[in-house]
Amino acid sequence: MPYAPSEGARIWYEEAGHGLPLLFIHEFGADHREWEDQVRFFSREYRCLTYAARGYTPSDVPDDPKLYGQDFAVKDAVAVLRHLGIPKAHIVGLSMGGFAAILFGIRHPEMAISLVPAGAGSGSPREEQAAFRAGCQARGDKLIAQGWAGELAEETGHSPTRIQLKKKDPRGWAAYMQRLSEHSGLGSGLTMKHYQGERDSIFDWEAELRRMTVPTLLAVGDEDGPCVATNVWLKSVLPNCGLWLCPRTGHAINLEEPAAFNREVAAFLSTVERGRWTLG
């Protein structure tokens, strides 16, 4: 299996296609396989790269809590690119991966051709952050103790921002639930506690975001309640950014509406590459 060495973990990756590099970063409740519809579409013209985050097999699942967190999320993305000798790539991320994509753009703008953070921002509003963090700690402990058996998976799959997938695409939802059941309880729990539950609020990055000029397309479903307001705010502070709001869509926007997601992202990437996504 191909692995990229990162700090404290080996990161498993796969690639398909040729062309400009396009790196996909997955969400908490999924893994590298969630990008299959995108890889099949974009690998016709791009070198598509996906990887399993630390804590998600076949990447390593460290048992040291100190080896999880937002800093490692960015380091792992950089590690994959550097291992493959790629100096610069388009970066697409969903949810937890969208958060990492934004932080990647802040810390490594020279490595980002563009950013597509999708469904990013849950738990960021300051009035929600304390409750969000407490919930992450409790859920993380449960995952470590119980794994994804029964209750936790069902609760996730039927949550207010996930049920849309089941209604639109029952087969796709069933496949998502099967993948979820295969995740490491330890890896998911430590990720929940020390990445999700200890990460910054996106609002804390306002000064850095106002200076970041990487071309950015924000993508969010209009039924993704925890993320809509944060994305509207991001649109107001990022100087080189557009916002795509997908109607009647929840959190897993790339799974719910793959054709629309692929179309919007493809148009954005083309505009950036033609030098037409300009400031002002």
C-alpha cells in the first residue's frame, strides 16, 4: 500500500488520472472513499489524490491523543503532497476536511492553486462553541468505548443535516452507513475529542482570512444549519472568494448532489486556471 510519512503516523493515499493535482480531504463521518464520484469525474482531466486521515484505516491509528488535532490535519495534507513531489495543488475538503482546507490556505498559500471548503464551520460561532466542544468530548469518549456499533452510527445517519441523503439516495446512504461502520472507534474518538473538540473557531482567524488571497469557492447546502451562517461570514471576509449555496441540501453536499457539486467545482477550477478568478 502507498503511504506518505507524516509526524507520528503513516498516511495512506491513492491517486488517479493525470494533469494538475487535485487533493481531496474527507470529513469526520466518512473517509477517502466518499470522494469516489468526484475522482471518477475529475480524474479525466486532473491528477486526483485522496487519503485517509490519521485515525482512519488504512492510515495509522495512533493511540496517543497528542497525535491528533487541527495542526496534524494540515501537516498530513502537506505530507501527502511533498511525498509525491507536488509543489502546488487544488485543495477540496468537506466539513472537517473543509476546515483543514481553509487552515491549509492560511498556513501554506504557496501550495494552494485554489481552495474549495465545503460544509465547513460547525461549532465555530462563539455562542455555540462551548456546547459544541463539550459534545465532542462526550461523543469521543463514547466512540472510544463503543465504536460505531448501532446507536452512534444510526444517530449520525439520521441527524438533521444527514437525513437528506437517505431521502434522495437510499442506496448511497446505505453505502455511506456501511463505510461508517468500518471506521476505528479509537481513531474516530480521538479525532472527535482532539481535532473536532479542540479546534479553533473559524472566527478566530479573521485577520489571517482577510489577508488570504488564494482563490476560494465556499460550498454549503442550504439545509446544513450549523454551517450556513459561518459561510456567509466567510464570504464577507475572504477577499478572493465566491459562495455557492446548494438548495435543499444538507451536510454531505458532494454525496447528495454529486453532479451539481462536480459541475460547480469544475467551473471554478477552470476559471482559476484561465486567470479569470480575479480580485476586485
